[in-house]
Amino acid sequence: MMGNQINLDNMEDRHRALTEGIAGAYREAASVCLNRHHASPISIRLMDNGSESEAEVSWRKPDSRTIGAWANMIDTTEAGAYGCVIAGMEFIRDVFAVRRAETGTGADYYVGPKGSGEEDLEHCLRLEVSGVDAGSSVTVAARLQAKIQQARRGHSSLPAVAAVIGFSAKVLMVGDVPEEL
């Protein structure tokens, strides 16, 4: 595999918006989602506004207790997506989760350069996250377009980006949300 690694471990040390508990839960959920379809490690295709690259993702194989704790597929896919997308945005764009977004903003998190977001969100982006358990890259691309539209309707003056992880398809797609004209 490649040396380019999306790092799901110790995310609380790098992302201000993630406590140890939240980061740990996201890592566990991601391991369950990835383990449904693959054995660690895998190579994942990254698509950022059409620009393509690749990275490796590795995880600890979840035991039966962890799988049982994450038996709700919808919740697990959502939490696993948060972990993979936040770690993926760190890898792809060198941005970090700085705060959870408020309801109605059309986003899940605010992300920005290292150290941003502590005083204000001036240099931050809204990040809308989603995950697709099964389905092809076509399914992931369709979800990305839906999430771009959702973020576009959000009530916020900050620019936005949407990202969708396809667990089975081994793809992470990122797209900037066009500004309203």
C-alpha cells in the first residue's frame, strides 16, 4: 500500500471539535462500516472537485462486542462517515474540525486551518457530511450532489463544502458548494 494515510486514530489531538469520546466513537463506527466490506488496510479513491488521488485507510478489526454496540446501520454509517470524512478532509485539504455546526446551517461541522475557529469562524468552511454503506461510486456522486444542495440552502454566510464516503465503493468525494448569485 501507499504511504499516504488517512489517520482515524487520536483525532481528538488534532481536531478541536472532537473530544476523546466523540473521536473514539467515530473511529469505532468507521471500523464497523469499513469491516462490513473490506479487510484492513485498503486503498481509497479521493475525488476533490474532480481532482483524483489515492490514500490508504487502516483500522482495527472490530470484535463482536463492538459490532453489537454498533448494530444500528443508520447510526453507524452516520458516525463512521463523520470519522472518515473529517480525517479525509484533514488529509486532502489540511483542514480540521473546529466546532460542531448549529441546526439550520446546512452543515455538520465547521472546518478550517489549524488553530482557526477558537475566536471566530472567519477562516472556516461549513462541512456537510454523509456516508453511503453500499452502492457504487455513481451512488456516492448522487449523494454528494444532494448534500451540496442541502448545504446551499443552509442559513449561514460562510462558504461550504460537502463530502461523502462510500464504504463499499472505497471512495471519498468532496465538492465545494457554489455561492448563491
